[in-house]
Amino acid sequence: MPDASPLLVVEDLRTHFFTRRGVIRAVDGVSFTLHAGETLALVGESGSGKSVTCLSLVRLVPEPAGRIVGGKVLLGGEDLLQKSPAEMRRVRGKQIAMVLQDPMTSLNPSLTIGTQVGEVVRLHQRLRGRALRERVLESLRRLRISAAETRLGQYPHQFSGGMRQRVSSAIALSCAPRLLIADEPTTSLDVTIQAQYLDLLKEVQASAGVAVILVTHDFGIVAANADRVAVMYAGRIVEMGTTLQVFNAPAHPYTRALLRCLPDPALKRQQLVEIGGQPPDLAQLPPGCPFAPRCPERQPHCDQAVPPSVRVENGHVASCWLASAAPA
Amino acid sequence: MARRRDVPWFASAVLGALVLTAVLAPFLAPHDPTAGDITTKLIPPVWMERGSWDHPLGTDRFGRDVLSRIIYGSRISLLVSLIAIGVAGTFGTTLGLISGYRGGLTDAVLMRLTDIGLSMPTILIAVVMVAVSEPSFRNVVLVIALLLWPRFTRQIRGETLAVKEQDFVALAVVAGRSSAWIISRHIFPNVVPTLLVISTLQVGYVILLEGTLSFLGVGVPPPNPAWGLMIADGRGFLATAWWISLFPGLAMVLTVLAVNLMGDWLRDHLDPKLRQLGSRATVLEAPTSATLGTAVEEAPIRAGAGGSGG
């Protein structure tokens, strides 16, 4: 895949929030690329800028406090940040779709499922009557909604959480997007449903060739679903590589710390490890590496300058002074 | 789930009877409500001396049958309420939806307009407005609507603010929907319960306002049998012929009471459904009147559960 031109190129994206406390650099120079059919996982602590990155891609940053202050978002070669609101609306509907965290509020409680799926299909495929109904049923069945015919006339509160999330996904995928942004889609599902849902998503993704940005803080989900991982910290991507590279040879101390936090089933009674300290205040970032105050491998010069992104391996980069020296 | 006992029987009965009365007025009224006969003036109700079944609730100073006038008066009260609330509701809701959804400058301007509307001295404005124009049915309706719309705008805007934060609105934006579409398809259906509640609660207010205006002589012009007008008519005879004022007054009290009871009931039953937008449905469903005693004891736990949900 690396030779084909990427579907999505994000270059030096910066989204800041202008508040009374000062400028919050929620996303501060994020760059990544994504190919068709590929899944990129964005991981990191709460407040590391994962969700704001996603919202920036579709230009839904809450205004007027938040603003995209710089960078490029190239989807199929076109810069989304340069588009007029009307053009943007067309792109959103046709090319990008989203699945959000809470399946309870992703569906309109006062419209039937059939109406809600049908509206999207009608908008994008200009179908009516029987053909429309068939199409709606098909997209529900694709997401394994059983008894789809009877389900059409039902309201969201008659569905379980997992089913609602599948219906949301059916809506998102029914307009055949090229990019699907899934912002913690499984957080509110229980574990068995999570696995089912993600397998299903993977299946649908493979058959439709959709590129997926998967936001999560669950490394288990990353390992099972993502082709590549980007670890975010304080609004920046501190490490990015294929899932194998990042898991086998994490080059950034933060990634290593995150991975150490995972409970290891091989050990019987163990203490859960945590990362000491607090995530930095995004309004008052230290001049050096934002992770330096919590970093166990901190060097004197870490406090002086922000470390550049260093190539560790082919396709594996990390922003750490020690990265190039880290065991590969 | 269905709580039959909770249905407000009294309010439903009164309102049902009222609507039937208004619709069937020509068949129910024993006399022409506007035709007077001096020879039968000031006849007392049937149970008093001189009273007769011909005029069960007596007659007024022109000899018009009080019962027939009350029956026909229900039409005026209902029509004025329905039309005024329809007009004010449509206008107010539209502005509220736009104000809440757009936010920013639009919201600021519309909300200041609403503040102005809400701070108008109701009776004074109504009297002035009707005084400069002819008192007529249409003008009464317009004046009441003018005084009423800000109440809708204010509430619907608040509700819109809450609905608009829901994910399905953000997803509709991502799906490339226009603002007009999102407002009408995604936000409006979710504020309908609130709209119903406000509308019902306004009916009582409108009936009283119309009564007040008619009483002051700037409402529905005579000889129309408006309840307020009838109360005003009997003012000079309170000591001798109290029935002229009392019975329309009673009709008004009963109607307003029933409407307000109904509105309260609707509010209690529709609002939690609206909150069900989120995942708190079960928490809100829990404390019914039957479990109120235990609900109070469990209050801290319940508050904790609600907090983590939100």
C-alpha cells in the first residue's frame, strides 16, 4: 500500500482554543497519512487531543472558542480547510462519516430507525419507494441487525446499546464514505459486544475499502484492529508506526509507560502500574518536551527544546531525544 | 408502565365537557344567547323563588338567558385560546429554534427582543392596543398572541440548546445536512413535548386574559356572550342579581383549573420522556408516586448515579 498515493494527508494541523485562561493548544502540529482500507488508531490519555483532531478533520471544532489555526487536511488531494461551508457540507456527507462514543445520543429519539437510515440513503443515492426500502434493509442487514423489516418501524429506545451503535454505523456506512472516523465507538459497549462490533466493522471496512481513524484508549482494541498506531500526548503525535513496531519496540518513553500500564495476564498477582504526575496544562506547556516532567528517562536537555520527530525504523517515528538510540 | 390512576379524571372530564359544549352549543343552549326580552329580565336561578326551568341559571338585565350565554361563551374562550396560542406558538417556536440553534449574534438579538416582550406590562399594552384599534375578535386574538410569543421563544430556545448538544445533531452535520433540515427534522420533533406542555399551560392564562380584556371593555365587543363581558355586565347587580356574574365566573374558574391541572400532568409525563434523549431514562422513570417514600431515602445514591451518567 505505501506506494499508492494516500487518501488522507494531515500536515501540521493546529487547533487552538482561545479561553480566558489563555490559548489552549489542543492540537499542536499533528501530521499523519492514511491510505484507503487502512486503519489508524489514535491513542492517548484523556485530553491529549484525539477527539479534537477528529473534529478538526470535519471542521466541527466548537466555535467561537476553538479555531483551526494552521495546517492542511488533504482528502484525495483537496484541502478541506480551504473549502467554503457549502463545499464542506458536500464533502462531509459523501466522503467522510463518523461514529461517536455514545450510542444513546447518536440517534434521534423521536424518529424511527427506518426514517433515520432512509434519509441518509435517499440523500446520497436519490432512491425512492421500494428501492429505497430495499437499500435501507440491506445496510441494516450488513451490520447484522436481525429482523430488519420489523426493526425499521421501531424507535431508538427499543434497541440495546450495541444495536444502536450498529445502527449508527449502518447510517455512517450507507453513504459509502471513503473515510470513517470512529471516536471511541466501543467505550460504552460491554466487552463481548465490543469485540463483536469491532469484528463487524473490520469486515465491512475490508469489503468497502474504507479508511478508518479509530480513536481509543484501549490497547487491546488497537492490537486487534489497527494497521498503524499514533500515540498522542499534549496535542502532538509523539510516536507513530505500524501496530507491530509500536508494540514490539516502543521508542517513546510515554508509549513504553502506557504499555507498562496494561495488566499482564502472565503474572499472577501484580500491582497495576500507573504513570506518575498529571498531563500537562495545555495553556502553559513547558518549553521542552511536554512529557519531560513525568518521564522516567529524562535528560537535562529535555527541558530545553521540543524533540523533533525522529525516524526509528521505516514507517516508525518518535519525538524523543532518545528515540534514535532506543533499542530497535 | 401505564399509570392509569394518574390520569387527571377531573380535568379531562371538565375539558371534554367544555369542548363538547362549544361544538354543540346551538343544540344545547335553550335560548338565543343574544336575544333579550325585557319582560323576563333579572329572573333568578331555578332553585330560588321566582326561578323557573325556562331559565335554569336565570337571566341578566336584558332578559338574556345566562346558561345559553355561558354555553356560547365557551366558544369564544376556546377559539380565542386556540387561535392566539396557535399564532404565538408558531411564531415563538420558530424564533426559539433559530435562536437556540444559531447562537451568537442571532441569539443575542432575538433574546433581547424576547426580554422586551416579556417585560411588557400585559394589561396596559393590551388596553392601549385594543383602545387605538376597534375592539374586535381578531384584535383580541392578535394582542394576546403578541403578548404570548416570548414565552414560547424563551422555553423552546432553552430546549433547543439542550437538544443541539446531542450527538445525532453533530452526526447530521457530518452527514452534510443544512441547518434548516436539522432544525426541522432533528430538533423540532424533540421539542414537541415541551411545546405541548407550554401550550396547555398557556390556555388558562389566555382565557383569563381574554376575560380580563372583555371585563375591561376592550375585549370581544358586546353583545357577544364572552364570559368576561358577562361578569362585567353583572357588576352593578352583585347585591341583587349575583347570578349574572357568578356563573360565568365559575365557568371560567373551572375551565382554567382544569386546563392547568392538565398542563401539570402533561409536564410531569412528557418532560421525563424528553430527558430520555440521554441514557438517564431508567433513573428518571424510577421515582413514581408509589415509591416516593423510598426515593427520598435513596436520594444520595440516586444523585450519585445521575451524576456519573451525565
